[in-house]
Amino acid sequence: MSLLDSVMIVVRVAFSAFIPLCFIAVCVWMERRGAGYFQDRSGPNRANIFGFRAAGLVQNLADAAKLIFKEDVISGHIKHKFYFVLAPVIVFFTALVSFAVVPFADTLVVGGKSYIMQGIPLDLGILWFLSFVGFSVYGIILAGWSSTNKYGVLGALRSAAQVISYEIPMGLAIVSLLVVYGTVNLNEIAQFQGKLLFGFIPMWGAVLQPIGMVIFIIAAFAETNRTPFDLAEGESELVAGFHVEYSAMKFAIFFMGEYVAMFASSAMIVTLFFGGYQVPFLSTATLIGQAKPVAFLLMVIIPVVMHFFAGWIRRSNVSHYPRENDPRVFEATVYIKCLWGLVIFLEIVLLAILFSASGGATAHIFVVLLQLCTFLVKVTMMIFVYIWVRWTLPRFRYDQLQKLGWQMLLPLALLNIFITSAFVVALS
């Protein structure tokens, strides 16, 4: 194995492991700021380090410090302490590993060798994702059962019933999608979506399978226990549900697992229905062949976007009342200088691409980085949809949840398979 092979393995595994972990902080920040926006309030904006608030991100550090040093209590009535401790680990681990098969860029070709941009390059990536998503419910069941608490047991039973009810429509939605794509390989599915329908419409899953997309997204909300499907932890009914007896870091690990699961499911939704890493209207081959014009276009766009973004930062970082030597103005100035430094660095990199050989290794690496950024932007937008729904819709009643899964989504998913199969056979 060459040095480049070893480096690429480390890069792929590191991305698959650390990006979801980094997005925990991003998701918590988006959740709080989004909740504040939808409820017409400020959100977290007080915690700071030497006056730097980072738009509320410092609040995450304060919460992490609180949870790390908080007393970890295990009640005396809990008999199965091993399973009680194991439960949050299962929830977190399964959520993290489920992302490992999602491709975050197209195959990188360097030195005549091809490198698949997946943490675990499996052909059956969809089955890997479904298996680990389904396995995560065991952590919730163990948590409720081992707590020896009636509210915990009820929450665990609700979660088990919910996962069973919505895994079937999710799987059937994927079946209709596979009929169109003709493959279960996630990288091939993402590459397929780089094509254009009628020469101008991206062949995304959302265009080819709109009904399947709706079913899959609803089922993904239920699988991640997000509102309006958070019956397993209904505060108004079960106090907190399956994690009622947990505290300190074990409590935190449950919610870290929820946000990692939200990131992984968003990545899967993007990969199956929104082109994955594909830049809209620009396939990988087109980007590699037109790397220099794309780099020049980015050199023009990035400073313009930064100019307006810097203006927004200046307007937003001002105290609501007159203050001499306003610390928020100084904070905004530091942020803007750092961001302009990043812009200058990117401009230098893009300039180097303009002077590099056309179609060479530099162009391939540039396209992979561009697709990586595109993938993360799409995933972030999907995470915002999760947050948008949570702070907009109320929690379903339990009978409404089961009725939606069995009486509406399941028949609709079966009907979608028949219609899709008929179209594919007719057009083939």
C-alpha cells in the first residue's frame, strides 16, 4: 500500500467520523437559533469568552462543561446497571456508523488510481443504513427497560412500535427509488443524479420520485424521534420517556446520538433525492473539464458574497441601546477580519487552480472539494427542515401516529411501487 493510499483511507474515515461529531455543535446551535427565530425571540446570545459570543456557539461550550462536571446519578432501584449504561452508547454508535456508507464526493482519480469517497465503500450501502437505523431502537428499549421506571418503559414501547410502523414505508419508498436507479450502490445513485432530464432538469430523486421522497422524509422524522414523532419522550405525558432516569453525560449522549442521527438521515435524504454531492446542472465530468472557468467564477462570487455577509454582521452585532465602546462592534470587526483572511486564502487557492494543468490531479481534487462543500450545504439545509418542522408542528397523538404509518403511508408506498414499475417497463 502506497503512502497516498494510506492518506486517502485516513481522510475518508476521518471525514465520516469527525464531520458528524462536529455537526452536533452546529445542529444544537441551529436548533436554538431556529427556535428563537420561530418564536420571535433572540435565542442564545449571552455566554461568551472574553466578550466573543460567536453568535451563540459559545453556549454549546457552557452546556458541555455543565454536563461533563454534573453529578452522574444511577438510582438504587435500577437493577441492570450494565444495560442502563450501554443503552446511550448503542444509540450514539449506531447513529454515527450509519453515516459511514454515504458518499460525500465523486470518485477521486489521482495518479491513475481511483478512490471512492466513502468511509466504508460498500455496494449495499442502503441496507447498511437501514440496518443500523433499525438497530438504534434497541438502545431506547434497553434504556426504558433497565430504568425500572414506568414512564421509561412506556417510552421504550412507544419507540419500538413507532420504528416498526415507519421502517416498512421507508423501505418501500426505497424500493420504488431502486426501480428507477437500477442499483443499490449509493455512489452510483449519486452519479446517476448528475444527468439531466430533457437536457435541463437535474435527474434528482425528488424529480423522479416525489411521492417516494415525501414518504421517506416522513419516515425519517419518525425514525429519528423528532417532533411531531417524539412520542417516546413526550414530556407532557411521560415526563421525559425512555431517558427519564438519566443524568449528566449519559443524558447528553442520548441527545448527541439524536443529532448525529439527524445528520445521517439528512445525508441519506440528500443522497437519494437531492443529487447528493452533485452540483446542480454540472456533472463531475463537466466540472473537471471546466475547472478553470468554475474557479474564476468562484473568485468573483466569493468576495461579493463576503461583502454582503460582512455588512450583515456589522448590522447584527450592535447593542440594542447606546453604549460607549460597544464590545459587540469590536467583536464584529474581529470576525470580519478573520473571514476576509479566509477569503484571501481561498482566492490564492483558486488562482493556483487557474495556473494548473487542465484536467490534471489539481482539477480532480478541486472538483472533489467543491462537491464536498455542496454536499455539506445540502445537508445543512435539510437539517434546517428538521428544525423548521419541530418548531412549527405539534406532537401527534399515538393513534394518529399509527394511523399515518399503517393506513396512509404503507398503502401509498405500495401504490407508488406499482406506478413506478409500470412507467419503467413502459419506457424501457
